[in-house]
Amino acid sequence: MGEETTSLGGIHVSPNAVATIAYHATLQSYGVVGLAPKNLADGIVSTITREPSRGISVQYKEDEIHIDIHVIVEYGTRINSVAESVANTVRFHVEKALGLKVNTVNVHVAGLRISNTD
Amino acid sequence: MAIDTARVEKLRKRTIDGQAFKRLVEAGVTWLRTNQQIVNALNVFPVPDGDTGTNMSLTLQAAWNEIKDSGTHHFGEMAAAFSKGALMGARGNSGVITSQILRGFSRGVHDQKTLTLDAFVKGLNEARDTAYKGVVKPVEGTILTVIKETANGAEAARGSVKDAVELLEMALKAADEAVKNTPEQLPILKQAGVVDSGGKGLFFFLEGMLRHVYGESLETPTMQVQALSAMSLEGALEDVEEGQDYEIVVDFVPNGELDLQGFYAKLEEMGTSIQVGEGEGMYRMHIHVPTENRYVPIDYIMGIGTVTKVAIENLMAQMDDIQKSKSTQIQFGTVEPGNIAVVVVSPGTGISRIFASLGVAAVVAGGQTMNPSTQDILSSFENMPTDKVIILPNNKNIVMAANQAKDVTVKNVQVVPTRTVPQGLAAMLSFDPGGEVAAVAERMLKAMSNVQTGEITVATRSVEIDGVTVKDGQVIALLDGKLVASSDTVEHGLFALLEKAGASEHEIVTLFFGENMTHAEANRFADAVRGKYSNLEVEVQEGGQPHYQFILSIE
């Protein structure tokens, strides 16, 4: 996937390009305050990164596109709703830009940021 | 409706405690719910957060449920409880932002026994700051901008106002202006010719509070002049009230500018189900009135303009006809215990009938503009003598509700995410009641992609999407949900659609005609299609769906 064949030749979209679209879509989603480096996602996340490829992994498996996103969510929002809207927004923007179907978008909430306590 | 000045004066002097706050937010929640379809209609097609009005309304409803039995008089405590309810019930993007706004507000006022003007301003400022903290890249021209301008407006007005009512008026004025300005900030809104939906929702919530203060009705949707072509007068029949026996429709050209507020106020005295449409200087007014008042609206309108056409219909007689046609029951498939039952969402009686003939066990009414709730779907299968259920939502906006029904029930439910009626029918053809639920659902999912879906409908506003320019009132053609053509006649739209679908390489086309078309008319269109594509087998079926002249299944 990520490839299209036209009469003039093929078009290949690299996973990194997809990750960039996903990155911008994620940061525009309400409730997301940052992305977490995926290799640290299992442990304690201390850094908040702003580089596209970190925190987002895009995989092509045969004809399928799978996107994994590791996010930091604002404390005090309903995490379920935020994650759902991240998945929807990312899918929407990637599909719109690529014209290809995204098979799965997994959102991993790697941590919460507390900016205010009630 | 006029403002009740005596009431406003009384309320101005009243201190705002927890109970007063409760009444205010109840009004806000009610008013948003009343207008939620208006907010939904503002969604820019296609966006990820489907029904903003519904999501916001449900979020605030959940917040309201949290406080509705609370007896506390402490303002801060009541605000905190309201905010907690919103957090727990937040639905969709707009719902999450709303919950953050309320959380900020409640933090700003948490120590207030009664609301002071300073605390009001502080609460709004905290609401603004908290809302902005929730996102890395805030987009202006959205609900965020509206809460920002509302807070700024209230702060600027603080020095010159005497009481909370005045402050609320100023805040609402700022909100209104911010909403109107959103198309200038966000190009996609301008392109679609709408204001931001979330911002408008927030505006309605605040406006409901002020309407409560003014003593104005919260049950009738806000006056709204729609495009003439978008008036759905047929739908108005469904909400006929007792005693409102006559339907009056008057076309007229007003003398000079029409004073809409006064016009509505006058009409509200006469009857119910008021709708006003406008097109090129001509207005159409629709109202339901009691028998003795049937000439009153006509006389009134003659006084303010030139009447060009009048239609009077006896609603009671029409209702009898509708009852008669409804009485022809649909025979659904019976469910054997242990077998799989299929539940479908259907937009029209004709389509329901076809589904029933394919062995569907139950139908939930719903479609493009009336999405059934999770509860509606749930109750359709809860009492069935089997725990294996497959749901076909047949509309992209209903897939989520179907999935929620799946989540809350104990039954073994699979949702086959059909986005259109033809997909649903195609899926139904490979249904096997005796199989394993997951395996059967898998097969149905495969089958649904064998069909292309076309839709012919009328545009309700001017817009440009995917390079197709559409004028309000034009016929538009959609192929698998994407806008592919616009034209001035249904026939041309149909041909353009078939060409885009590559009809010359297909075999069967089924036309499901809508509720406003007769079988004979539909047959004429079918003949035209047969004349152009000799390779196609064209079938005509009664669909009965509203809004869409045709739904096409192309195989």
C-alpha cells in the first residue's frame, strides 16, 4: 500500500510522509497535548516530543496501512472521547490526502499532563 | 415573543446561588437541544466529528443529570458538579471541549457561595484558558475562539455593567459576534457558507440562559429563514398538535424589509409549526392554525406585503390518509431461538419492506437527518429469543450508535458497517441465519463491497467540494458518498452519476425512488436510463426515503 500505479509510472508514498500527516492531525485534535516517543511508551514517559516520526509509527502490510500513535493527553478530559477523536481525525486526514484506505489507527495514551488541579 | 420586563427587573435584583445556576443551565441545555438540528446542519461535509449539535447536547444533558436532584445553594459546588457531569458524559470532539470550558469555569468560581460579577468574569477567563490548554495547535475560527471572545467581552464590559443580567447580555453579544466572524478565520467554513458549528452550539447554550431570564420560550427552535428549496413542509405533518387543524402556506413579497422578529412574534400568537423560507425576495410562510383562525395569517400577511399564492389544507383529513397507509403492516422474518437475527436501520417504508423480504428480523427507522439513538437500536433486539445479532446501520452517521449498542448489550452482537442502503441489501444477500455470528458478519462485510451506491438529492446550500460547484436548490449526485456532479434536472443528475459509476461496464442498476415520487414517474426515469444504456438491466423499487429522489444500487 502507499503505492499507486498510473499509466506513466508508479507513485510511492513513504511511511514517513504518512506519519507527518498523522502528526499534524493528532496535534490538532482537542485534548492531545503532545506525543510520546514510542520506544519509551511502556515505561515512564518524561519527554514530550515534537518531531513527527517519534510517537507515530506507520506500517504497510501488503495492501494495508496501520498507524500507531502514542499521545499525552490533558488531565481532566475524558480520555476515551479524546482518543476516539484522534483516531477519527487521523484517519480522515490521511485518507483525504492519500486517497487510500487506512485499515487501523491505534491510539496509545502514554501519559497525562497535569496543568491544573481542581 | 416579547421580553417580560417585570420578570427581568425582579431577576436583576436576585442573587445567583447554586439553585439559580441550576435553573439557568437547565434553560441553556434545553435551548441547545431545541436547536441541535440547526447546529448539526452547520457541519462542514465531510468532517470527522459528525454531529456536533447532538454531541454537545448529549454532553450537557449528562452534566445536567448530575445536578438535577442537587439541593445545594452553594454556587461553586453546583458548578463543580455540573462540570463533573460534563466530563463523564463528554461525547465527540466538541463535547470534550465543552467539558473543558465548564471545568475551567467551575475552577474559577469554586469558592463562591453566590455569583459576583468579578467571579463571573474570572470563571469565563478560566474557562477560556483551560479550553486553550487542551490542544497543542489551537485552530481559530472554532468554539475556542468563541469562548475566548466571550470571556474577553465580559471582561471589557465588567466596568460598565450594573448586574449579572447585563453582563450575560454583553458576554452573549461578544459570543454572537465571534460566531459570525468564524468564516473569516477558517476558510473551509467560508467555502461552505456556514459558521462554526461548535461555536454556534456554545452560543445557543448561553443564549438559553438569557432567554430564561427574559421569560422567552425554550421549546420552539430559533427563528430561521431557510432557503425555499430546503423547506421540508411534508415533514411538518408529523408534529400536528391537537386543535391545529389547518395548514396554511402563503407566498408573498413583503413591502420593504421584513421585520423578522415581529413577524415571528405575530405568527406565534396564531399557531404552531412555523417555518419561513426565502428566495430572491419572495417569502414562503408555513403555519398550523385552529379552524377558526384559518384566515388570520392570510389577512395579516396581506397587510405587510403582496400575497402571490395561498394554500390551505385540512390536516385532519390528511392525517387519516397517513394512518390508513401506515396500517399495512410489514411482515418481518421470525427468529428461531439460537439463530442469528439481523436488525437494520431503514430510511423508508419501501426499503423496510425489501429488507423484510430478505429475512430481516427488525427495522429501526432512521436515516440521513434522523439518526436513531443507541437505545432505539438496543431495544429493537433486546427482547428477541436469540443472543446472536447482526446490525446493519446503512448510514455512516449511525455506525457509531450501532457500535455503542454492541458495547452495552450482553448479547453477541456484530456490526457490519454498511454505510448505505444498497450496501445493506448486498450484505443481506449473503446472510445465513444458522451460521457463526463472526463468520457470517465477515461474509456480509465482503459482500457489501460488491455494490456501488449512487444517490440523487437536492442541495440545501451553495458549496464547492471536490471541484464540483453546487448552487442551492440544484440536483446533486453522490457516488459512494462523494459528490460527483450537480445539474438542474434529476434526469441529467442521474446520467452524470451513471457515467461516473462506469455504468456501461455494469449489469444491474436498481432505482429506489423516494417518498415524493410516484411509481409512474420513477418508471419514466428508468426508461430513459434503459434507452441510454442497452447493456443495463434496470429495476425500479419503491424506497420511500425522504430527501433523496433516488438511491441507486449499481452491481
